[in-house]
Amino acid sequence: MLTGKQLGFRIDGVDILKQVDIAVHAGELVGLIGPNGAGKSTLLRLLTQVEQEGSGEVFWRNKSLRTIPHEQQAKLMGYLVQHARAHWPFTVQKLVELGRIPYQRWWQDCSVEDLQKVEAALRLTETLAYRNRRVTTLSGGEQTLVMLARIFAAEPQIIFADEPVAALDPYHQLHVMEILRQHAQAERATVVVLHDLSLAARFCDRLYLLHHGEVFCSGTPQQVLTDANIAQVYGVKSVVNCSEAGVSVTPVARLKDGHP
């Protein structure tokens, strides 16, 4: 569905990302994990072409993403940035309506169908009760949910989300991961940056573990989230439990100098 070939990014003489290859298949939720500064957010920006100064190439179903018009890309992909916040006092309803812009002419108002899509997105993200409030009056976590509703209103085939649960309580963390998992079905997919390894293990089909701008390893949660890998990359001792419910990871101690 989407592939990145030899993706790299260099700033001030430092390689933030180094020749990374990544593939996202229809019907799966892919997690990008790794310590702070590993290159996860940079990789997400390169995959969405928000960052265009890097090296390498991104392909949408074997077609270079650079050759696809921006109007079409807006229908194919949705991108939730890290710590997404509103800076203008729109109502929640109006902000989520912006997700329908790719389907409208510049002079058009929202159609009945557009408004139906907006309401469905508000219900899905459990933000319907906020619809008449100004977005700037909401908490950080509530704004994240509203921004996610705007993305769902656009009905993209693939959603990219950068730490979407960072500002959320446990209930909403599970809720967001559930709807991102639900989105990744049939001909759709989701790519998400996560720091919570247990959530990554529970919801993701495949993981890419990044370290110093490179892919340290990739595979299923069971293959990636091993004691040895976590110790090597994160510099912590952890307890990894595998059960019918999935894999859970509990960091228990820092290792000396960050190394086993």
C-alpha cells in the first residue's frame, strides 16, 4: 500500500534518519517505536511528504507519491501531528468540517453528506458533546480527540498518528487505539508512533523499532519486544509477559550507562 525506500534526513551535519526502508500493507496497524530522538517523528513526516527535504522515495501502490497531486493525497492520507493543538477559536463542529475540504470546491459549503460524515466522526471519537464549544477552550487531550475527528471526517485510506495517546487518560488511550485499529481494515491502514510498549504490543500488527535513526529490527510484537532488544535500545531491564491477551512490557530498572 505504502513503501518508503532509503529514507534519510540530515540536519546540521547530523543524520536524524539513515536509509530506512519501510512497508505498510492494507489491513494492518504499524507501530513506530524507539527512544526519544530515534527518528520516529521524522520518519512519519517523510512518509507523509510533510517533510520534503530528506532523501529517498515514498511510493503509494508502487507510484511515486511526488507524482500524485496534493488534492488527491489529501483524500488518501490523514496526519495527526504530535501534540496537535488549535490556534484559532473555531467551534469543534467547524474545525471537524475542515476535514471535508478535499471533497469540496472552494466556493462550496458543506453538503448534507459532508455534515453526515462530520457527525459520524464526532460520534466515533466521542466528541459530539463538544461540537458547539470553541476548540481553544478544550483541554489538550480533548483537542487531540477533536483533531482526530477531523481526520476521520476526511475518510483517508491511511492514517498517520504521532503519539496520539500521549495526553490521554487510560480510557481514552484505549479508545483511540481501538478506533485506529478499527480503521486498519480491508484497503485501509494506520501508522502510529508510540512510546507505550504495552499498547504497541496489544494493538499493532507489526512494529519498527528505531535506534539512532536506523531500523534496529522489525516484525511482530512478539519478535520485536524481547528482553534483549529492549535492553539494547532503551537501556532498561524489563519484564515481558506473553499471554492470550497479547504482550505486555513493564520497564523495571535502568541499566548501568544505558547498556546491558
